[in-house]
Amino acid sequence: QVQLVESGGGLVQAGGSLRLSCATSGSISRFNTMGWYRQAPGKQRELVAQIGTGGTTYYADSVKGRFTTSRDNTKNTLTLYLQMDSLEPEDTAIYYCNLQQDRFSWWGQGTQVTVSA
């Protein structure tokens, strides 16, 4: 079993910054892919950023140059981060952490990010 817990969401004005964290626990494989997805009201969940074990990253076009994802595996605990800068009202959504390993996909409960104009 794997548990993912997001934190760091909140309300911010346009142009501001937030940093999301995703703490993992449970049986984490050596090789995995972690990512951030978001879902705005009335829209489908979409991939925002992804990072593999080796550090290779992917970003959606809408967040390139503004968001940065990273992972930290010190102290035997894997944590995923999403640094969000120059936030826009269109970034308002629930952000979910995702872990893919061994053909399974795990999700966190989500954290709300609201960007006011």
C-alpha cells in the first residue's frame, strides 16, 4: 500500500506563488514516476507536471516556465514538490499528487489552489 498526502494549497493573488508538497509513505519502489494533476470545476483532470526517478521532467504547455517540480528522497522518505510562480486565475483547481509504480497508480486526496484576479 502507498499513501500520498498533499499540502501547501491555499488562496493567492494573481502573480503570486505557492509551493505544494506531497509526502509519501508505504511501499515505494526504487523506480517510479511521480506527477501533479489538477482538476478545475467542470473540467477533466489534466496532467500538469511529471518527474521520473532519474529526474526527467515533463510540463504541460500551460505551465512551462512558471511551474517547477522536484523530488527529494533524503531520509528514506520520498517527497514531491511543485513550485508554482506567476500564478494565474486559470490555475485555480484541486491539485492531486500521483505515483505510478509496478503498473499501479496511486492518488492523494488533493489540495485546493485558488488564484484571485
